[in-house]
Amino acid sequence: MLTLPSSLRVYAAVEPVDLRKGFDALAIAVRSQLGHDPLSGSLFVFFNRRFDRAKILVWTPSGWCLVYKRLEKGRFHLPREVSLGHRALSIDAAELVALLDGIDLRDMKRPPRWSAAA
């Protein structure tokens, strides 16, 4: 089981990526395809065409870390639909953990989040 702080930023690529790519090629994909800084400390999640495999790339102070997950049955499902033109979906750490466990979050209802009055 993966334990992540709730403050961690997680971005999931909407379009499939060739998962034969390694650290450097995925870092380039973060910058060019997702439009984010790969050295930010955020987690970047990539999926293959069948959405049954995922790679997570993160920069740590000592170097790159790459996590690879393969589902034996089923496929990964992004927790919500993405607007046209968006290449990455911002998800929270709890959604990522459920996603990696193969849980389909598309029909899940979440209470509205609290935010400070503007």
C-alpha cells in the first residue's frame, strides 16, 4: 500500500504513452506534453494504450524515482472526464492510491471541498 501526503500534487496523463520510455524521456514528456516542470516534486502518472500499466515519475532531492504498476485483470480508469484540449488531469493522493489499486472512481460521489471565502 502506498501512503502519500494529501498535499502532494499528482498529474495523470490523459493520452497513452509508450511505457518503454525511461527517466529522461518521461521527463521530456512531462515538460512537452503535460506542460509541467518535471523537477517540481510532483508525481506524474503515465498509462499505456490498454490502460493496464502505469508508470509514475517523480524527482527527489537525490534523483529520479520511477514506479511501474501492472494490473493483472482490468484496467485503470481516470476518476473523471477531461475537458477537450487538456493533456493532464490533476488528481489528489487518495485518488491515485485507489487508481493504482484498480478501483474505478468514475461513479464515486465526493462531498464538496471546503475553501476559504474569497
